[in-house]
Amino acid sequence: MANSIEAARGGGRRSLFITFEGVEGSGKTTQMNMLHAHLLRMKVDVIATHEPGGTRIGEEIRRILLDPSFKEMHPMTETVLYAADRAQHFYEVIKPALDRGKVVLCDRYIDSTLAYQGVARRIGMEGVQNLNEWVTDDHYPDVTFLLEIPFRVGLKRLMERKRVLDRIESEAQAFHEQVQEAYKTLAKFFPHRFVILNGVDKPENIHHQVMQVVTPLLS
């Protein structure tokens, strides 16, 4: 499947698929919401969604994945559940919106699974990539904003605003450090779509950088 921006240039559509990635507490959700609000003010046909979840079925999968009581969940089970959530989300939400020429913003997508399960859970990048390309018909984002922030800073942010951490958030610091390093590697693997942002900067400054990238793609 061709990337949506390539289809847009060839067929006059303006669909665009943008994802936000980062370690826990990196500020990716804040930046997606700021971009969403800005595009709505610009009268852009845009939707904002998230993973895991984003669909009725996906929210049930999310509940299982993040439940801290399921400590016995095997990494392979976790990987397949994330893929199942993504398949439902892609075919129910993302693909139909892109086919209608919308701009789609998503909080986490394939790169999260590559970093968290492929690397930190040691499932293996190649297997995780093949599985997720299969369930999404090889559809990658046009732009991926990576909010880089020291994982300890992100975890501190979480603990300041949440009483209880979910199953993934409550993993050992070594796990989160591996996720952080995995994202750096992914940015090197996919330089054509990754945009690295300083997650410790002021949200308004980060948003300005996001808009500098996104605005030219809307014309």
C-alpha cells in the first residue's frame, strides 16, 4: 500500500497519517492534542485517535494489556494482543479515514510495538515488524514525531499525576531505558519519516516545531 501522502500527491487527495511516539510521560499525547486543536481551527478534516484502543474492541484489549494484575502475561501474548488491537484500529478507523482524505493523528502505532515488545521484551524486531506489517497491510505513517526525553523524567511526570501506574508504566527502570534506546535506533532506521523533538522543552515551543513540519504537508 502506498503511503497516504504519496497517494495525495498523485490523486489530488490530502490524506495524511501522523503518529506521536516516545517513552512514558514524554508528552506525546499533549502534542497530538495541541496539533488536533490547531488543525480543527484551520478547518482541516482531521481525527485524533490512540493505541492501544481507539475502537470498542480495542478498548477491551487495552484494558487487558494495561491491567497491573496480569503480571503473568507472556511477552508473546502481549505482542499478539497489541497486533490484534492495531488490526482492528487500522481497518475500522485509520484506513477508512485516510481513504476519505482525512488527516489522521495517532498516539502510538507500529513503532511503539517495535520498541516495547521487539526490543525491551526481546521478542525480536524482525518478527514484530513482519507481524505488524501484515496486520496493517504494510501501512506506515507519513510523519512520526518522536518526543525524546530521559525515561526517568517521564516516569517522574507520570508519578506526579497518577495514583496507580498501569502494567507497562510500572515496569522496572531497565525496561524503560531499553525502550528509550530502541526509539533512537528506530529514528535512524526510518529517517525519512521520523522527526525528533526535545520533549523537555516547553509544550508551546514543541508545538511550533510540529506545525513547521505539518503545515507544508497540508497544501
